[in-house]
Amino acid sequence: FSNEEMSSKYGYLSGYKPKGITEQTNILRQLIPGIGFADEKLALRPLPENAEGWFAIPKWQSVAPTYGEAVEKVLDLIKKTRDGKFCSYCEGKLGPKNLRQSEKSAKMFEKFANEQKDYDILVIPAQFGILHRGRSVRRALEVMMNSNQFGLGAFAVGIMLLTHPERLQNYNDLYIDCAGDEFSPGADGGFGSAPYFLFSGDGVEFGAHWVGYTDGYYGSASGFVSQ
């Protein structure tokens, strides 16, 4: 899918920089009562190549019984923290017939959960989209395929937006593809789309588009594991 890639000038216009892990976990405990703690000393390790920082991402199982319900709770929190300036085009379409984690993403989060099994909040090295800007989700996943990198889904990216709201504050901020999820618009078994977050007007929007859609405005967020 090398043709599904174009040059892009979009980036982190609003001045986003990764916060320290303690600040992130404190934000999450304010937003999600009872969420627990993280093994914060893990963030003292050197970052893998291409990772921007260490991010605090709860196990979705600590937030809701199903993945879709966990995503819904995160979207509700984004709406609340943005004073209602949020729109979802996937309203009522977050059940298992519409939304699921990719096999690789689910496996990688399971690996982190097993390694950090005594904690509700996982500490994960990640980047917020710029590494894959201008690539379709399908092309980004192809680039990640034989590496220590994996796509992040709507739950993880939504959490990162809650701890780093400055990441999406302007129309010209790079939009974020959630390459770790698979979306079926018609709930018909065809999971050929992926979720995204963007900024439009004065708020954040959440939707899904075809994995082959190529636009310089978008970049896939990803996490990294030790090889």
C-alpha cells in the first residue's frame, strides 16, 4: 500500500508535549474515581526509538465490562472536559458488531497487563500520530507489521486526549487515526474502517473512515513494546 502515503506538514501546532507519568495518573484518578495506580518507576527507563513519551493508559477492563462500553465512557469524559464541545458520529455504534480491537493491539495490551499485573493503569511508550502522518491506516499498519510497534485504538487515544487535551485544540493540529481498532459501519462483519479523532469548529469530533483513506491531515497513534 505504498501509494497510500503522502507528504504532510501537519503536526502538533497547539504545543502538545508529553506530561510526566505522575501528572497523567493524577488526572486519570480525578476523572475516573477508583481507577487505582501505575508502576510509575517504569517511566524512568529509556524510551524506545520513535516513542514520544510514557503514557498512562488504564486497562479498559478496569473502566467497563466491554471494550465498546469503555470507549463510550472515555468519549463521555472528553465531552465533559471539553464543556460539551464534542461530537460523535458513532453514536449507538460501539458494540462488538461495530467496534473491536485489532488482534495485534489486543495482544500487546495483554502483554503490558501481564507485565504490570498489580496495577490498573499501564505505563506504555507511545507516539501521538506524527510518525505516521500522511499515511492511511492500512499503510501505517503495514509499516508497523514487522516491528515492535502497534496501533493504538480509540480507548487508548481517548485516554491520551484526556491527559493531554492540548493535543487537539486547533483545526490545523494533526488529526489522529486509531489504527489499533477495527470498525464495521454496517455491523455486517466487514471491519474495513478505523476510528479517528479530529478538531473542527471549536471542538473534538470522533468518527470512523475506510482504512485506505489517505490524507495529510491524519496520522496513526502507536505504542511500542520491547523487542
